[in-house]
Amino acid sequence: MNRQHINLFRFFFACIDLLALNFIHLVLMVLMQRLPNLNTPQYTLLFITTNMIWLCSAYFSGIYINDKHINFERFAKRTMQTFLLFVSLTLLFIFIYKFHYSRLFVLISFVSFGMILLTGRTIFICGIGYINNKKSFCKKIVVLGYNDLSKKLVRHFTENKQRISVEGYFEEYQNIHELSRLPILGRLKECISYSIDNQINEIYSTISPEKDVYIYEIAQVAESNLIRFKFVPDFQMFVNRNIHVDFVEDIAVLSLRSEPLEDLASRIKKRLFDIVFSLFVIIVILSWLVPLMAILIKINSKGPVFFVQLRSGKNNRVFKCYKFRTLHLNDDCDSKQVTHNDGRITTLGKFLRRTNIDELPQFVNVLFNDMSVVGPRPHMLKHTMEYSKILNEYMIRHFVKPGVTGWAQVNSFRGEIKKEVQLRKRIEYDIWYMENWNIWLDIRIIMQTLVISLKGDKNAY
């Protein structure tokens, strides 16, 4: 789908969902008007509140706004997430407001709205599937050049079941012995006549015009015959990895990776989540845990309650990272990482580190905007300097704020780094998180961290 179609897709479903929600509410108001207290202003308030809750839920799940390409499986999953969040927040509102809304009214509202969402999505996805499988709706294309890039392009079209029928290749060099699912239809000069005779809609060229100037002539003749011509540049010639393409007006700008958090709306969404979550932890947990830990740490060993260390943050900016102290006082805390059976760890510290309780004061760092709830774990300054010399990709993780927990940590890559492969895997997970961030991924990582903390992390020592 192009950008215009995606915007139409989003606008269509946003309107349909809101219309369905309000239609259900109004119909129930009419059908159930004889119930006591049904026409009170409280139901009008519920009417307005549910609209706001749905829009907020849709915003945080990104159901209408996040993707540049429509993925129907992801869209269905986000619809379910949005609906569950909508139900939870609505029930929370009803509980806090303490008005005795009709249980039948609320239950029928939820069930009806859920059924409309399910039915509408199912009809739409089935309809798209039907259109994709109908030959009459398919575009017929041919590809110029038989090479790795053209085979990758054809594989993409066939595996993703797009409304495209690939007829075959045109290649100047006919001495190709490799077997192909699709035929080599002829030489380049035969492309136009074949395309006209077989009603080809588009021609994709993986051959650079700089290598064969005849490609320009083919392009001009094709368009004069109302056949669209498209160039497929081989960026792998100078960038040996997937790349991300943005546009500044009509200028293509290539990036080495996609970064969702470069978008202002995404950064605002993540920051709001960080503020709410960190305030919850500080008020509900740290308010009583800090005094308790202060007593236990003081009893267990001499020294301060908190361990404060300079760490590397976003854009390699240095900040003070807070933890509950888990080590005896020593001179190596800023240069030597903790190892298995490290004699510096206190008795209480072993428990705090295994359950990740020692990290909880870092929610103060989150509130102060030095850290995020989820992100790459911050390293001490000495290790940042050392690791950046070992791996060129190491500093990439500093494009985002460090986190109290992270994708590498919940995938068992935390603790002492003994081998380069351990560092490399940790960096791969950190970069993957940076390239694939969304708010639901943060929530998933938080839930996984809670489970690991309750079980006890074997890599935490």
C-alpha cells in the first residue's frame, strides 16, 4: 500500500470504530430506557468517557498511526490489545467513579463492540485476501536482469502474496544454467514487444542504466505504451545490510536503520509512559522499601545505603546512576565488574541482585529523564571506553536512553562479560530493540522482567 492508501485505511477504521462504539451506546439507551437511573447524566458522562478511553487506547497501541506498511496480522493483534486496554480502563473508571451503572448495559456494550470489531476486521481481511488471490485484480510484471537482487525482489512479491503476478525475467546473457521457478522470457530488446502483447502493467529493472544505457530507451518506450517502468537500485553494493529510506520532499535519504524513537510522537509516548510508571513505583514501592532497605543494608554491612556511579547515557552523556548498595566498600567498584562468587558482594546483596531489587532506585533516574524504564542497560564509563574499541557497533546503543531493564537482559544476556561473543550478542539485542521499539514491546519486557525477578535470575550476581 502507498502512503495515501495507508492514511485512508487508518481514517476509515478510526471512523468506523468510533461510529460503532457510539451507535451501540445510543441503541442501548433507547432499548433499555426503562431501567432505573438509565437516563441520568452519569450515562452521558460514560458515553463521553468511553470515547476518550478508546482514543487513548488506540493511541498507545498504535493501531491507527504507527506502521508505514499495513501488516494485517499485526493490525489484528493490536486491535485485540486496544480492546483489552479499553475494557480495563473503562472498568477502572466505573470502579473509581462509584456510580452503580447497569451491569447488563456495560456487559452488552463490551460484547457488542467486541463483536463488531471482530466481524469488521474479519470481513476486511478476508476481502483483501480474496482480492489478492483473484487474477483479475493482479498486476502483471516482468523483471529486467537475472541476479541476486532480482531473485530477492521476485521472492518478496511471491511470498507476501501481493496483488502482483510475476511473469518472468529478461536477461541479455542467455547462458544461464541455474534453474528458476520463473522463465527467462528473452533478451532485453524483446521486453517491450512481449509486454505489449501480454498486457504487462509494470517493468522492474535491476540493471543499472549506468551499466547499460539501453535501459533508458526501454523505460521511455514502455511509458509511451502506458507501461510503468521502475528502477530497483542495488544499495547492497555499498551498504552490506538492510537500510531505511526516508524522503525530504522528493530527495531520498538512506539510513542504516529504522529508529521509531526518532519520531517525536513516539518519544512523547515513551516519556509519558516512563513518568507514569516511575511515579507508580516510587510512590507505591520505594516509599516504604527505601526505609526498610536502609535498615537492612546498615545492619548487614558498613557504608552508605545507595551506590551512586557515573554511567554512560543517551548520546554518551554521563549521569549518576542510583542503586541499593550490594557490595562491601572497595576501591575497584568503578573499574572491575562483578563476577560469579565475587567476595565483594554482601550477604544481603546476593538476594538484592538475584531479584533485581537493587535496581529499583533507578526509577528516580527515569523520573529525572536520565533513563527510561526499558532500554539498553547503562555501563560504567570504563567499560564504555573498552567495549567501543572491541566492537564498532557498540556506541549505536547510545542513540536511545538506557533502561532499568532491557531486551538483552530478558533474553539472558546480562551480568559478567567474559567473551567477545557475549558482548556482541548483547549489542545485537540492544540494537534490535532500538530498531523495533513500540510501547507494547516495553510492556512485554517489563512483564518478562517481573517473571525473571520472581524466579531469580541465574545471571544476576
